[in-house]
Amino acid sequence: MSTPSDPNARIKPAVAATGLDRDAVLATEALTKRFGGLTAVDSVDFTVDEGELRCLIGPNGAGKSTLLELITGQLSPTEGSVYFDGIDITDMPSHERIDAGLSVKFQSPHIYEALTVAQNLQIPLQRTDRADVDSAIRETLAEVGLADRAETPAGDLSHGQQQRLEIGMATTLEPTLMLLDEPVAGMSVEETASVAELIRSLNDDGMAFVVIEHDMEFVRKISDRVTVLNQGAIFQQGSIEEIEADEDVQRIYLGEDA
């Protein structure tokens, strides 16, 4: 008599990692990127749960931005896989990843400076089939604190306002997961606090985040869990309290007196 087959044997890896019965919305498996003899990302297994707010820290050259670009499809991996919401997106073009619910905001604002704030928000909405475009723009303007700047040319906004506008442009697509690369770089204390409040509010509404950041005060304000990257590999993971209490992290990343 034949032995029943393993019920999990035919489950696709993407579904096994990020399917309906899994908490994870994003998972990388042995993700590796080499540039000639340099290994920028070294066999990384990185998982983010649905609704989680994860910060990714580490020194310059640790591979943070390269990992982000592998997840978003800006770069193709040398080896390994990227799974998102039950789908293997390893070879998926960037624009299809956006349509699947994965949004990204890189460090420098990518806005249309000659257009108004409202017009900037209208552009990503053209990718959707939402009928309530005007309502969506009004809601997003209020959400990012730019309701009184709707008709202002985006180029006239402050640096912090431009960053909030671009986050707003990404949220109009209603992503499941948003990736942010140093969202408060170059901001004042007040602007940084405003962006922290915005990210927390969006996360409270269920949006998951991966945030690359050097500003540890900002990380303390927003993080649920922190991943430390070193030489392209995961060095440590845990709560912000655990990370800051780790002697190796203190010595290598936060400074001896951190």
C-alpha cells in the first residue's frame, strides 16, 4: 500500500514563506548580490510580518540599499529568492511589484516640482482603478499634513514637506508594504518628528514598513523590530532595546558611548 504524500510537498516556496496561513508578507531566501569580487548582500534570509514596522540599520557599505534594490527589483540577485504576499517576485519587473502592493520611496525625493502638490498625488492614482480620485487626493493631503498646500508647486515645498508628499504619493496606491530609504535625511528636528508621526499613523492603519535609517533617535520613535546589517549579512535582530543593549552593536555601530 502506498504511503500518503506529504501535504506540504507541493506547496510553492513563495506560498510556504508568505502565503495566507503565514504571518510574513515579505521573505528573502539566501538572497545574494555580487558585483565582481565584491559580495554586497550575502545569503540574507530576511522576513517582515504583515503590519510590522521594521528598521534596517548598519554602517555605510553594509548592503542596506542593495538589499532594498533587490527587494524592489532595481537590481537582480546573483542567487536567492524574494517572496511577497504568496508570490515569487524574484524575476518580476519593478512596476509589477508596485501593482502587487510593494511601494518604495528612495532617499532623494522623486517629485514633479513644476506640478502642484495635488497634481503630484494624481499621477500615481492613474495606475489604479479608483473612481474616487478627488476624494483620495483630499484624504492623502490631510494624512500627510499638506491640505493647505494642495495648489502649491511641489518645488516650493520645504525638504521635509517634499518627503511627506512622496510618501503620500506612495500611499495613494494603498500598498501592503512600503520601503523607505533614509526618509528623514537632511531634515530638521521638527520635520523628523512629523515624518515619524506620519509613519506611525500609517502603520497603525495596517501598512507594513521597512525603513533604512541612520538616525537612531528616529529609529527609537518608530521601530517595532530592528535588523542590523553588517558586510552584507544580518548581524543582529531584535527590539530597539535589545539592539541598543547588545555590546557588539554598541561597539561597532552605535559607538562606545552609545
